[in-house]
Amino acid sequence: MLRHLIFDLDGTLVDSCAICIEILEGMLAERGNTRKIDPEFARPWMSHGGQKMVMALLGDDCGDPAQELAEFRRRYAVTQTRVETLFNHVATSLRSLHRQGFVLSICSNKPQNLVDKVLEDTGLAPLFQSVVGSRAGVAPKPAPDLLDLVLADLGASPDHCLFVGDSELDHAVADARGMPFLFLTHGYADPDYRPDPAMSYDCFGELARAVMERAHG
């Protein structure tokens, strides 16, 4: 029986590309560089890990990658994530799924403190039972380690779970635990990723309705 819905965060529930660009452009501006970052160039980098993203978007202006990432994350931690950055129908659909009795959780490569902040800023935090972000000593997706932490926290079997994400990384981590996967096309997947159309959705509301039908049909 399907009981647990496990969601990625960035690109699945929240369109974080704009806030990442805003922070990085602020870093550039303080160095006297008024260059604007192209959102279309930036979007695919959102799922490649923080350091690769910062290196790619700062480009020739990137100094020591680890220090640049630390500065980026420091700024992110004090930047408000606006409710408007939620993808269409996310807030209403998650609340509907919660009312229907599904247990909702987060499994994200974003650092734990930033995951917690984004959920608080957008008002979604009370809906989730388990919230797992990246932390020291735990391999990021596509390794299944973070997902294993969610399952342990919930005391849940993969047979009772479904993973919802926006990239090939999410698909891989679901497959690693034999968990069904549904894909949202509005996120940050690699352009070469070709998911099964039968498990792909352009709209979060449509995906939520399909989940409810799947569970109760």
C-alpha cells in the first residue's frame, strides 16, 4: 500500500534557480563585475552539486571553489526564499495529499540548514514528517545514503513509498532502493535525460492527482 511520498526539493517543489543567480550576481557585483548570469545556462547546473554550480556560474571570476561555495551558502542562509518560488500548485497539492493521509518527506542534496530554511520560508515545513538534507559523512544522491536516512527515520519499507523528483539523480536513487519514481519536467534534469513519458508530469497538480488515483484506484 502506498503511504509515503518522498520529494526532492529544488526543481521539484521550489524553483531555486532565481535565488541562486541573485546571490551569485551579488557576489560578482561586490567584485566590480556587473555580468548577468543567463537563467537558461544556469538551470541545468542546479542539480550538479553546489561546488560545480558555483564554479560554472561564476566562471572566470571563481576563486577557490570551496571558499566560493561556503560564501554562497552563507548568503543563502540569510536570503528569504519567497513563496512565489514554489512551482504552480505545489502548496495546495501538498496540503491536499497531507489531508488524504499520505506521509510526506524530503530527500535533498541541499545542506540540511538550507532545506529547513526554505521549508520554513515557504510555509511548507509543517507538512513533512522527515526532512533529510546533505550533511558531512553522507554521500549525496545518486548514492542512496540520504534516502536510507529518510527510510530509517520513517521506519518505512520502500514498498510503501514513492519518490518524486526532477532529475536523473532522483530517478537513480529511487531505482537503487527499488522504489517507484515519478518525474516532474519543470526542474533541472540533464537535457539528455529521457524519462518514461508514462511517469512524467509537466504540472505538480497533475502529478498529485495521479498519485491519489494510484493509491485509491
